[in-house]
Amino acid sequence: MTAFWVALIYVLVAEMGDKTQLVALAFATRFKASTVIAGVFIATLVIHLGSVLLGEAVSFALPLFWIKVLAGAAFIIFGLWTLKGDEYDEEDNAKSSRFGPLMTVAVTFFLAELGDKTMLMTITVASEQKSFVAVWLGSTVGMVIADGIAIIIGKVMGKNLPEKAIKYGATAVFIISGIYTLYEAFTAAS
């Protein structure tokens, strides 16, 4: 699988049920969906650019074995983090409302994404894949797809979403990926 698709799939799964997805959903109730998607896209391009730069730097500083061990552990942690869930704070959302709709969405989304699991996922994938543009674009597209789905489904279904099924499915994907990555690291080292 190419780096683009790896980044897209992992970030897409990581974003499901994430607080930034809830931010996008909340903004969709106040602004046009196209404005929200554009704001998410702008913020994601910027935050994932920094994430990929950081991930690439890590890949040059650490041997492949340790990158795989750290990535495997990170995937398992992401799985447990997904199981725990994120919370969305409406007050944080209101702080940047003095800007126009596009900037409000972009700035809020950017700030909400700092240190978030999808940012850390992008760093992890970038350190493993070592394909700058592919990971940057793949992670950005994955994030925009996930948030686009949230906006559309949220408008159609409201509160009737199978939140637990999404949470458990994403948790399983991450934990299985983590175990497999650790397996790869230790079998390659022996």
C-alpha cells in the first residue's frame, strides 16, 4: 500500500469520534457546510505539514527498529485513546468567533488539532513511510473525508449515530495494527 493510502486510512479511522470531528459537526450547525469543509481543509493542510516534517525528522534520528517499536506502541495507545474517547468543549469553540466563518473554523480546528491523536498519527505514519508529500496529502484527505462524513451524517441522522460501534471498530483497527507493527519490528530484528 502506498504512503498516501496508509496515511489516508489511518487518519480517517483516527478522526472517527475525535473531538475535532465534533468541532466540524458543531460548526456545520452554524455555518454553510462548504465553509466548514474549507476551514477544516486549510487547518489540516497546515497542521499536517508540521506533523509530517516532525515525523520525517524522527525517521532520520532513529533506527528503523525503534521507529517500528514506537509506531506499534503508538498505534496501541491510539486504540486505547479512541476507546476512552474525546470531549468537545463548546466554550473553546466560542472563543474564536470574532473572525469570519472561514477563519473561525480554520483557527478553532487548528487549535483543537494541536497535540490531538490525528496529529500524532500523522507524525507516526510520516516517520514510518518516509514519503513527505504522499503522507501530507493522504493525511489531509483522510481528515477532510472523516469530517465531511461527520457533517453529512450529522445533518441527516442527528443523534442516532452508532457511536459505540464506530469507537470499538476504530479501537480494534489501531490495536491490531500496533500488534502487527511490533511483530514486524521484532521479527525483522531477529
